[in-house]
Amino acid sequence: MLSDPSLQMVKEEDVNGNGDVIGTGTTRTRVAVLTPPLKLEGELDGNDYRAPNFFQRVLSLLKSVRPGTDLTRFPVPPLFNIPKTMLQCYGESLYCISKDMLSPCASGKTPLDRLISVVAWNISTLRPLMFGVAPYNPILGETHHVSRGTLNVLLEQVSHHPPVSALHATDEKEGIEFIWCHHLVPKFNGTTVETMVHGQRHLKLVNKGETYVMDHPNLLIRFLPVPGVHWVGKVRIHCQESGLEAELHLGGSSFISRRAYFRSIKGKVFMSSSMKTIYEINGHWDRVVTVKDVSNGKQTVIYDAKEALSGLKTPILKDPERLWASESSVVWAEVSKNILSKCWDKAREAKTAVEEKERELLRERMAKGEIWVPKHFTVSQSKESGWVCLPNQEWVPTAPIVVPT
């Protein structure tokens, strides 16, 4: 089980779904449940959550699912949930890390140095996921706001069906800004579930005048012959200002389960104009990744997963008075608390209550002819560019939840 959850209580006034005070009614207690981040396998304090008899239960659950089913509308019992939402998992990939992977991106002396650092940082956001369990699907308007040092991270669920999450993170001291918009499209294909992750990540190095645009790999859950969860596909990282580009190919697993292919990364760094390869990239995103200079054969380690992801610290609630009611750790607190205690009936009741409240708010909006508008992002959609989520603030403010450094 995930250990050492942080449960903290704050007084709460009457609020709406965005966390705005709408009255001075009776104060009540708001509970926030913060759990350890996902870590590398083998670190039992944060990555050993398993539902009882999870493999048999997964197979029995999937008997009612048909190939091609839109899984975003398929209800998942709490027994198959880890006690955190997808928003928290996205955020953790940024703020939960033991080695500073961001500063080199901004401080690299040359465009090539900076691109290599961006590649290494991008790899560090790939975290091992667990077979048989999944995070909660965030409700509409849910937020997650966390600070680590001078990095402030804010996420908002800007669409529920389809599920679309927006992220804005800034480090004013380092001159770094992130803008992400993720649109998940999972499909059940019989022996696998493949989740296409649409949308792009933008990493801006403000002081260098450079923007790096990145794709996201897809998530593949394989049931046979060997159950597992894998990041797969091609990732392109491009900087228009420097003309440099990186291409990464992620391997999942083979039918004969060769370790050399398991979670592998192969790729290259090249000039977009000439397609001339400068570096070759090779390794495994859950172990070690190296680059080789093709001009002289010199190899350099750019990422060590054990070094970067060991000893991750659980966020803590530092400023309870600033905690929004829409915060993930508040919205799902009762569900998470009961999952951690393995009180499955209470967890199911609490999850049903969250989901039914969401349906009730939707019915009220429809009855009034209202359209829900995100609070922290301006959202647009088109056939050409898909979902685009632009932050409403230039810099993300400090958060009431912080990661100890």
C-alpha cells in the first residue's frame, strides 16, 4: 500500500467548483490527502500499491468491455485506483525529482548543450506506471497547484468528456515556462489498451529566446502474453530558433520479453535543415540513457533514472488557508483515505458521491443553458491544431502545497 499519506484539515467557507468564496455560511473542515509520488520499481515506500488479486480482477472487469470501447466513459471501481488523480501524476513528473534536470536546460552555454539537456529532462518525465491500477479521472474544473523551490506548477481539468488536462508551470528565477495540453483517447483492443496522448508540450527558455516543442508518447497496457504498462511510440523535440531537433523512439516489450528492448530509447539529435546526425541516443528510460558524438564516438550519460527518481519526497500542505476546494487532494480526499485503509465499500460510496455531484452540476448548467469556462486557461479547439490551452497568467503564483527540498 502507498505509505505515509499526509492528511491535513483546514476550515472551509462555502465555495463553488472553482474554489471561489460564494458566501459566509457555516465553516466546515476540508481534508487534503497527499500521497507519495510514483517511483521506480523496488522502492516499496511509494510504488508498491496493488489491489488484492488484481490480475484476476482486471480480467473479470474486462469481460464487460468490448474492443473499440471508449474507456473514458467506463466506470472504474476504486479497487483499481491508486489514491491520486491523473492531474497529480502529470504534476509529479515535473516537481517530484531528486536531481535538478531543469537548470541545465536554461544554463547551457550553446544551443546544442541546451537541446541535450531538454532531451534528458523530457526523458525524466517518463515514470513507471503499475499494471492493474490507474489514477482517478479528474472532474471538470479540478485543479492541482504545487511548488518546488522556485518552480510553481498549476494544472486544471479543462474538459471531462473528452478528458483534457492543461498545465502551466513557471520558474521566474531560471526563466523557464511550461505549457502543456493533453487530450487522452484510450481504446480497448482485446489484449491491449492503447491511450493516444494528443497535444504538445512547450518548454520556453525565456532568457535564451528559445521554445522547444515536444510530442508525448502513447501509453500501452498489455495483458498478454506478459502483463505490463509501457510508454511507446515516437517523440519529436524541435527548437525552431536553433534549427536543432531530436527524435526518440520508445520501445515497450517484445513477445519474448528481451530486457534489451524493454523500456528502450533510441534516437538522434540532428540539424533540421540538413538532417545531419550530430548525436545518437541509446538506453532505457527507467535505467540509463547515453548520447554518442558521431564525430568522435565519445559517449556521455545524460540521464540516470535511479539517480533522478530515488528518494522522492511527498508534498506537504504548507499554507492551508490558500488551499482551493477544487484541489485534487481535497476533491478525492475521502476516496483516497478509504483506498489507503482498504475500506472498499466506503471508497466506492465516496467515489460515487464525487461523480454524482459532477453529474448534478452538469444537469444544472444544461438546464440554465450555461457553458462551463475554465478559470486558469483559455481553451480553443480546431481540426488542424486540436486542443490548445493558453494560461491566463504570465507567471504561476506560489502554491499552498510544496515539495520539501
